[in-house]
Amino acid sequence: MTEQKTTEAKRPRGRPSLRTEQETRALLIKAAAEVFLSEGYAGTSIEAVARRAGMSTRTIYKTVSNKASLFRLVADDAIETGIAHLDTPSNVTTVEGAVLALSRAYSHLVLSNGGILNARAVFAGQSQFPEFRDNYLSSIDTVAEAFDRRFIAILSDCTFPEDVDLYEAATLLRSMINGAQREAVLNPSYDGTASAISAWSDKCTNFAIKAMRSSKAASG
């Protein structure tokens, strides 16, 4: 009589697969952004971010040295994502629609609650971390350049009179949008809803387009 042996399913040996460095970084940025947004810069701690991310503070300190460095990581990631979005052509087929989409992307970047939090934190800590402020302002300039580049690319095939400078038109449009950002930074109860931001962006864009059309009509 042959004795049958029961084969048990073997457990895989070793520890569960660990997150890659890129995955850990992405998870950290997401968790930190959520905590900074809900608690503000002053109310955020590395421990709170660790709890939100489900990782140890030791793991976080392998990526950043302190809270200021963590905030910079979050801010830089938002800027990089925003620039990539500005440089990505939209699916809109009309020129006006493409300009409206570009302006909305820029407006949501600078006027979202996260964008306003970034600006407040930078300017609140500029005396203690002047290099942090300089880094932020440099990033803002990079975003502006991306906006201007895309704006000009969208309108480059359009015919305009000689007195219409596309670079100046892009600067004018950004200035109107940025005016709302300065007010929001000073308003502690600011709540940038998506609909309100889009409405303001469209208002500014339509004004800029109307001004360019008026110039064309006046010289025609």
C-alpha cells in the first residue's frame, strides 16, 4: 500500500517586496502635500507626514533633512508637474479654445489652495530661508517662461498687426491672473474652488483676446 503525501503550499521566503526609491518618493510627496494643505506649514511635522504616508520618519529623513527640505520637495514637484502640463498641447481644435485651456492650467497652478499655501509658506519663511525664497522665485520664472512659450506657439500661425507683440500679450495675461494670487496670499480665508479659478481665468483670457482683436480692427 502506497502512502500518499500531502503537499502543502509553501510560503514565499524572505520579506515582502519593498517599494522602489521612486515609489517611496512619490508616496512621500503625496502625503506631505496633503498634510501641508490641511495643517499649514507651521502645523505640519515630519511625524504627521510619516503617519499619513505609512512610513517611518527614518525613511523620510533618508530623502530630506528637515521640514523645509520636505516642503521644497513638494513645491518643486508641483512646479515641475505644472510646467509639463503647460507644455502639453491640449485637444482643443480652435485657437481661442487652446488659449483658454492654457490659461486655466496656469491659473489652477498658481491659484489652487496648494499653490497659495506654497506662496504663503515661502514668503513667511523668507527671512529664515532666503535661499528657499530664491529657489521658489526661480521656479515661478520657469513656469512663466513655459506659459509664454506655449502661448506664442498657439498664436504663432495667426495673423496680427505689427503693434501686437505676443510676448507682451502673454505677460499681460499672466499679470492679471497673478494679481488674484497676491490677494489670495493675504486672505487667510481664501478657498480657491476649481469653478471660481476657471471663471477668473476665462475672464482674463477673454479680455486679452478682445484687446488683441481691437488692435487688429483699429489698424485694419
